[in-house]
Amino acid sequence: MTKLWGGRFKQGTAADVEDYTQSVSYDSALYDQDIRGSQAHARMLARQGVLTQEEAQILTDGLDKIRADIEDETFSWKKEMEDVHMNIESRLTELVGDVGKKLHTGRSRNDQVALDFRLFVSDRLRVWHELCVKLAAGFLAQAKKHRQTLLPGCTHMQPAQPVSLAQHLLAYAWMFTRDAERLIDCEKRTRISPLGAAALAGTTYPLDPALVAEQLGMYGTFHNSMDAVSDRDFVLEALFCASTIMMHLSRFCEEIIYWANPAFGFVRLPDAYATGSSIMPQKKNPDVAELMRGKVGRVYGNLTAMLTILKGLPLTYNRDLQEDKEPFLDTDTTVSASLSLMEGQLAALTFDTERMNDALRKGFLNATELADYLVGKGIPFREAHNITGHAVALAEDRGVRLEELQLSDLKNLCDRIEEDVYGVLDYAAAVARRNAPGGTGPQSVARQISDLEAWLAGAAGTFSK
């Protein structure tokens, strides 16, 4: 088959070379962006007098027909045509005749693929954003149900202080708001049109890149033609955003995996998001959470792969850049599915509040309350810390909880301790006192809920175009 670029070649491409160099097996996913970009380019050429209006209309109508064929799955993708661009252009020429050969006037595959991929990544960032917003809303919904539920808050994976389950869940909600905002920021730099840069040096045709950008709902155009065709920073940024999203998902997966273990028993796994064992009938495994935690590695790997691809490339376009699509496509599949699955799993989770409450009584989570109580009695914090440490050691030796020590035992450690200390050592009271901004107290949690509701109300429509 004659290549669209084959005029100076005397021999055809070897079959194994075609297999090795083709990208249509995966970049066909960019067909809609390619068609939209080509239609905008054709209309711009007509506006600038490079094509007639009639020719532009023939081209745009032909491209609409190709889109319909692709979506009806009647389009024949040809490996010999190498990529999505050549497949569409070749078919367009078959449909409309020689006018199809004019479509590529004033552009190169170098700026064409950069445009297509920027549009594709931008479109997917918007989907990720929507999914992050929904997940943040899911955490908020669960948090609102559990303002009064208490559980051990941990540092070093050891019991530290009592917190509300609402506070714990809201921490994840805030993570995904940051992810959503990060995606908006990334998309601003992604949705910039490189079309008009041509191969690397610009073109002699009187093009209007701004018109193409306007038609495609992009924020602006390139500043430097060499940078325009070789830049893939937008892919790196998107992959970093994806890696951060997956990291946040993995952290909650880790909690689910621990909490579902009967030794914790804090959550009951929904049947729809768990699997069984082929040999042990009693098992209910958190496989969705485990797989999601495992898939973080492939997303991190895709980011590392892209960094490695770019690190040694001189200006401008190099064929190495063909390797930018598969890492992103794989990442998109992983991130989109993971966010969607976590939203469903989170909504279906049930929390065992009694097990959480029982766990509060293990690990002396109210020790800080005793130290703060002593500070309130005029004792310097470091001395109060030391006294409390002795109280914990005494309770540990006797096999009782801190609040089960006799008042006489506590007074032997510090004569300023009075009967009112037992109210301070109550776990619910400990949580209720922490209403400083961002704290776990009910007033602070209520403020967070209000702030998140306001954020969610403004989260839709945050993209400029």
C-alpha cells in the first residue's frame, strides 16, 4: 500500500517494521479529537482563503461520515496506514476525492498529533475531575452519618487519640477536593493548541491558530513552534495527578483492608465488593481494595516511563514520542475505573460502631487528656507529660484502663488531681473539646461539612471552556 508520505521511497516498508512502528492499534482512541481538529483546521483554511468554502464543507461533511462509521464500528482500520491520522485522511480521500488531499495543507502530523492528544488528555482530565468530585461527595455523605461515631485515631499505626469517624472520613474528602483542583490547574496548561506549528518551524501559509483554538474551546495557542511539537509536559502533569489520585485511593484501601479484618472489625464488606476463597468457605476477601492498591504501581510506572522517554530527547519531534499514548491510555482506564468503583464501594460500606467504641478502651487514648488536665492545673506541659506517663505505666501494670485508676492512685502521682478528672478522661468529652479549626470536635466537623458542601456546590462548571 502506498504511504501518504511515500513519494521519495522506492521500496515498501517491511512487514515487521510496520508491526513495530504502527500506533493505530491504540491511538485510534483519539479519533474524535482528530476529526474535530481536522474540521476546525479545514474551516480555518477556508476563512484564510487557502481553501474555498465549498472545499471546507466537503471535508467537514466527509469527516462527519467517517466519525459515524467509526462509532458504528463499520470503519476499517488499516495497520499499513500507521496511525489514526493517516487512516482517517486516507479514507477521507476515498470518500471525497482529490479535495481530501488538501486537508493536510499547512500542518504536519507533528502538530496534528500534539493537538489531538492535548484534546484527548483534556477531555479525560474533565472526566477524572467529575469522578473526584463525586467521590468527595461520597465521603461527605458517610461523614454526615457518623458525627457521633468515635474510633481510635492513630499515628505510627498505633492508637493515639479518639476522633470521630466523620473527621476520619472528611480527611479523605479533602484529599479528593485537592485532586479535583489539581486537575483543573493541569487542564489549563493542557488545553493549548499547537496547530500551526507544522513540523517544527511554522508554515508559510497564512494560518490563524487562534481561530482553530477558539473553535475547539481551547484556552490559547502555542508561543514557540519547536516547543509546541515536542512538549509533553501536559502528559507528565496528568500522570502525576493520576498518581496522586491513586495514592489517595490506596490509602483508603489500606484502611478498608485493615478494618475488614475481624481483629479490627470496624467495617463490613459489601458482598458486591468482595470475593471468597476457593478452599476456605468462611473467607470474605477485600479484593477490590487490594487490586486497587496494587494498580497504583502501574500508574506510578507509567509516570516513570514518560519521564524516562522525555529525558534524553533533543528538539524537536522524535518518534520516541509515539510512546506517550499507551501509558496515558492505560492510566486513564485505571484511574477512571478505580474512582468509580471506590464511589460505589464507599456508599455500600457499613461501619461497626460498637467495635470502634470498644477499641477506644484499648491503648490509653485519653492520656493526652490527662496531660492537658494537669496543664490546666498549672503544671508545665513537660512535667504533666511525665506524670501522665507514670499513670499509664501504673494502669498497664494493673491491667486496667486509665479512667479505671482510683483517685487515690492518681493523687499519689500528683496531688492536684481531683474527682473532676474522670469527666476529662471520657472519650466523647475528649473529642467534644477539640473544636479548634480543623479539629475533630463537633463544631469543627460541622464547619468542615459546611465548607465541603459549599465547595461541592461550586465544583461543577469549574472549567473555563
